[in-house]
Amino acid sequence: MARQIRWHGCLIDIAIKELEAEHGRLKKMYAEVQLQNDVIKEAMATGFMLCFLYLRDVKGIGWNHKRVYRS
């Protein structure tokens, strides 16, 4: 019979399984963010204003134009 190890009242093997599940969720989230960054990076190659118009008009991503012009 395997010995169960507890740490702060939690079984180690259960904690490891929960951490592995969280790691999988984070990998998926970062992959989605990377895809969004790639779209923006690709559009930025054509110049800021064209990028802004493309993202606003074609992709439907909206920003406050006053903040865009001031930054």
C-alpha cells in the first residue's frame, strides 16, 4: 500500500493533478493571446494608422479614437 503524503492538510498527488490541470488551462490561454498578438504584429507592419483602421473596420476591434491619437 502506497503511503499518502500530506502537506498543509492536502494530499500531494491531488495537488499535483490540480496544478497540471491549471498548467493546461494557462497554456491554452497563452496560445490564444499569442494568436491575437500575431494579428496585431502583422497589421503593424503596414503602419500605425492602417493597422488601426484595419483592426477597427475589418476585425471589429474597437478603441477610443481620442486615446489612440493622443498616445
